[in-house]
Amino acid sequence: MSIKLINLLEISINIIVNKLIMWPFYYPIIFSMKRVGASKRVKYNGITLLALNIGRFRGDLEVLANLGFRVYLMPYSWQTRIFYAYKDRDLKDKFMMPEAGSGIFKDRIRVIKYLSSLMRLLVQKKEINCVISAGLFYNQDFDWGAATKNIGVPYIVFHRENLVVSKHLYMHYVNKAKFLNKIGFIGTSIVFQNKVVKSIFDKYSGVNSENIFALGSLRMN
């Protein structure tokens, strides 16, 4: 993408965010939001999900559709376009825990305020009951999850990294849980695939254990 086009996107999206103009994001998202089809005839269970960062799920969304959930896909290109409102978006290592008063900190307040209004419209239009993500530490999902929680809609993370086969990997998850404790969990619940990782996050993440579950792998159910 050319520098001129990037600059134009930055200017345009910052105007949209600052003035809380909904239609430039709302209509493209609604028109390009696809629904996951079930591979068999299944009765709708009354719960509609919106999946973020859809490339990270790898078959889980089809399983949910076959269990009777109505599953919509957030268009990834529009989900990530909001990043152009960040002036310091290249500082990825500081994105989740910016210093108070920093550029990222100030931009995050603006972005979450905008996304909260946008998500309220999307939820009403598609009758969405819950928003889901496939990981706790995806920068792409962070602001959308915060906005979802702001408007009172459940935000559940089906964390897909669950392999613990060595002491090294065990300590890797301990460090991840401690990092989550530092940045704070912005969602409603976390779902892991096994009890080992759940126990680590129960102990080190600072998240109430009542909001952490070990339910196995959707694709192996």
C-alpha cells in the first residue's frame, strides 16, 4: 500500500472515530458479514454468535454451527481497519499495556468509545447474543472485546493454545497467565481445552476461577 493511501486512510478513519460517524464501518461490515453454514440439518438453539479474527478458529466455528448456534463472521479487513486510528500502531509490544498518557493509551480511549457505539448497532441488527475470540493475546481483538463488554454483551475467549508437554511449556503458560494479570482480562469468560492450563490461569491470571472453564476441544467433541 502506498504511503499516500496510508496517510489518506489515517486521516479519514481518525475523522470517523473522532466524530463518531458510524456508517463508514457499519454498512460495509453488515453487507460483508457472512454466516457459517451447518453441514447437517440442525435446529437453531436461540443463541447467535459473532466471531472475531476468524482465521484463528480453524474449524471450531463450523462445529458451533452444527451444534445449533447461529454464527456470523466479522470481516477481518474491516475489523483491522480501525488500527489506522492509532498513530503509534507499530509499537506492537506496548499495545496491550500502554503507559498512561501515551499515544496508544489516548488512542485506545477514542477507539473503544467508537467501537462501543458501532458494536451496539451491529448487535441490534444481527441480534447477537455473544462475541467470541480464539485467543487472549490478539491485538486485533483487544479493542473489540473491550467495546463488547462495555455494551453489556458477553465476550468469551476460546483460547486455542493449550499444549503442555514439558516443564518449559508449563512455565510458558505461567508467564502468559502472569502477563494477563498485568494487562487485565477484558472479557466475560475464558475457555481452555484442558484442566492443566485452566489450573495455571486459575492461579496466576488474576481472573476469577468461576469465569475460567476447561471444556475440551470443540473439534474433538
